[in-house]
Amino acid sequence: MTNGSLLYCVNFCYPTEPGEPSLWLPKNLFLTSEKTYTRKFKEVVTALRIESKYSKDEILELYLNQIYFGEGVWGIQNAAQMYFGKDIEGVTLEEAALLAALPKAPTTYSPFNNIELAKERRDLILGLLYESGTIDEEEYSQAMATDILLRTRELVETNEAYPSYVDHVIDEAINILGLGEDLVLIGGIHIYTTLDPVVQNAIELTYVNDTLFPESSNDEQIQSAAIVIESSSGAIRGLIGHRGQYYYRGYNRATELVRQPGSAIKPLAVYGPALDNGYNKKSVLIDEKTDFNGYVPSNYDRVYHGKVSLYQALIHSYNIPAVALLNEIGIDKGIAFLKSVGIPIHKDDHNLSLALGGMTEGVSPLEMAQAYSSFPNGGIMNTAYTIRKITKNNGDLLVDGIIESVKVMTPESAYAMTEILMGVIEEGTGKAATLGRPAAGKTGTTQLPAIDAFKDLLGTRDAWFIGYTPELVTAVWVGYDTLDPKLIMQSVGGSHPAGIFQSIMLLSLENMPKTSFEKPKGYKEDKEDITSEKKKKMPDTSKNKKKK
């Protein structure tokens, strides 16, 4: 195809209104996107100056080298590499027509997102080329019959700083403004975020230290994700959604992952609502093999301990007491608490296996960190966010960050939970997460599926640690992307995830003074052992939500 045909193709690509390339260039290079008579006058004057110095082909070339083509690339040369893996001089007629289709709505017409719609737009431009006489019937027919052949998307890497965080900011802006990705990126707006470079760099440094992660198979790298939230506000201070190379607008495991949380759900589904309904850390629970109407759970190590305190049951992550306690307080209370902290619940999750993280779908690190943030924040959960404000180019405010809060439990119950979860790190399953300062957290591990393909295989599928200090909440997930008998991870929540948490938090808080969790004024130390049997004879405190 000739260079003239390429230029003709691209004449159909301008995203908003028809006009000469000399008008497009000043608008995109030198001026703001405001819609005023002053700006329009400046645009015309600048266009006349450009036309006096450059030919139309030169002007169009300048324009094509700086407009947005989707998938994080600007400029037609980068677009040709992105979509076809070749330089622009080597594109075919049909490929040029596809490139011409993109700037009108890069996200909408991206062949990676919707190849049928991309082909429809490409064919429209080919038809215009044919009708104008730029291409003959043979060229038109051949191009129309050619399928779209794309470069493998996974080869398109990004070297931008903090790509996982930036991708989530883009997603959040899209949701807030109701605009497409292309308009968010080229719409002339400024986005101010909650990112803390100290925290983000702590995460980045941790994730290049391979010794902190389980050994991977030769076929696939074990993946991981982490997110750090400021509990007092919900501000996301840093996150990472990958190990290894990241791809623009790739799979962000920190926010998009959906996996079962294992025992990390216990404080949310069982012990949180129990504490808020009269139980305390000295309440006596039963840890023995039990049949709950056909559901027969077991402890991780198949060892049972008889009568145990609520504190012991949680810090050592015994399974039977958690299931028994959810059975006592009622599944509806557990479900209600999970919903209040933003954990998505499927209709099929209304069963006792929920106490052990047995969910139909699952959760993301973002959702777990957000939910746990209610514990150090006096029982109040703030919705996690990255965008503080959005302004126009001229500084006019478009969006001002609003903190959305919900009270999920009493301050006394939240503090009681923190005391117990401090025990997880001090003497329970999370010892590897110790920070040398007040910290609390919970481990979580999910087992391999009970199907023939995994029979007699030893290992785990997912490992979690969610922990916090008075300042920050961090959620860490580790696991394989692929469920495969050849990809078996040897890790639990109290090993590698706890170590990753420790690394991130030590680096993040290195220059911060040590602080203690704030004890509510009305908090009273538990003085009485309350057995489950006595509890059955007590008034139903779940109805009035008074603390015992």
C-alpha cells in the first residue's frame, strides 16, 4: 500500500469533529481542552501559523505521532508495534484502516477488547477508501476478506512506574466520571491520588526480593499481590498486582483477583459478629470432631483440643470452634457482618463452610484490606479509594474526594478483636509477621480441591496474610494463577505471606514512631469465662447488640 493510502485512512480517525489536521494539532499539542471562544480563536491563529510552515502531510504526520491509540500507546508507530508487532512502514492496507479506526474511541474499537466491533469500523473505512477511488476493487475485496491478525497482547510490556497503582486509578476515574478509558487519558483532566511513595517503594522493593516468595515451578511463576490502606481514611497508599513483568492494563491481582480467603475470613464471618453480640476472648468453645447436620469439618492438622477459649481458637486458627460459633450465633449474623464490610456474598454462601472461607466465588486483597480496616479504626470502615480529586486543565474542580464510612461494630468489640489478632502475631499462626511494634493480623490458607486430579498431592492453593498497625492495613495474597496438578505451592498464610507483610510494613514504617492501638474509654477487660453451654441459657444479646 502507498503512504498516501495510509494518510487517507487516518483522515477518518479524528475522535470528535471533522476538520483540517492543522486545527487538530494546536488543540492537542499547545492548547487546553476547554470549550471557550478564546481557546477557539487561539486554535485558529495557531493553525494558520502551522499551515504557513508545514505541508498537510507533515502536519498530519506530526498529529499522528502524538495522538492516543489505546492500550497505553501514543503515536502511530507505537500503535503499529502494539497491535501488529511491526513498524508503520510495514503495515498493510487493512491494518492501516484498523489503525485509522482507533483514535475515534480507542477503548471501544480496540481489537483486544472487541475484535468484531474493530473489524466493523475497519471495514467502514475500507469502504470509504474504495468509494473515493483511493483503492481499486481488487484491493478492497482482498482487504475486506482478510482477518485481523494481532500481535500477542502479552508481549506488550510496560516500564512505567507503579503500573498496578496507575491502572487502578484509571479504573476508579472511569467509574467516577462515567467516561471511557480514552477520555480519561486524553480528556484534559488532572488526577490527584493518595499514593504514598514511601509505601509504594516499600512494596516494590519487597516484590523484587525472590527469597520472600515460595519456589515456583519451571512452567509458571507463583504470583502475588499486596495492597496497603490507611485505616483512618481508606486511602490506598500503595499496591502491586503482580510479580515479574507487568503489562499495560493487565490483570491487577490486588484489585481484580477473586479467590477463597481461607481462615482469613474468620474474624469477619465469625468472631467479629460474635464479639459484637456478647462473646469475649475468654468465652469457652468446643474443639472436637462434630457433625453439623452433615457438614463435618476438621482442623488443619487433624488434632483436637477439647475446651478452648475464643482467644486460643482464633490465634491458633482452629476450625471446629469457628464453625461451632457461627452455628451458635447464626449464619445470618455472619453474612450481615460480611456485607457491612464490603465482602461480596453469593446466594450459595449461606452455609457453615463460610466460617472457614468456603465461598462460592471469593475475595480480592483490596476487599480484605478494606474489611480489616474497621478493626484499628474503632469499628468504622472507610471505603478504599485512590483519587483525592480531579480537576480540569484550568484548575476547576470536577471531583472532590469524599470519604464514605460505615459503622460495622462497636469500638469496644473492634478493640477486643485487635487484642486477639495481636496474639496471632505474638504467639499464634502469624509469628513470622512480627514487626517490633504493635501489630495484629490473621493468616489464611486454602487447600487443593478434593478431586481425583489432586488426590494424594501435598500443598496449598492460596495463602493469605492480612495485618495492620494503628496506621496501615496490608493484605497479601500468594498463589498460582492456574489450577493445575503440576503447579502445587508449598506455602501457608503464616509463612511467605506473613514474611511479605513484615517486609512491606517494616520498610513503610521505618521512620515512623511506634504507636499503640487506641483503647476505647468504655472498654473493660474480660473477667468471666463464658462457656458455650452457659451462653445458650443467657438472653439473646444478638438482638440488642449490648456488650457483655
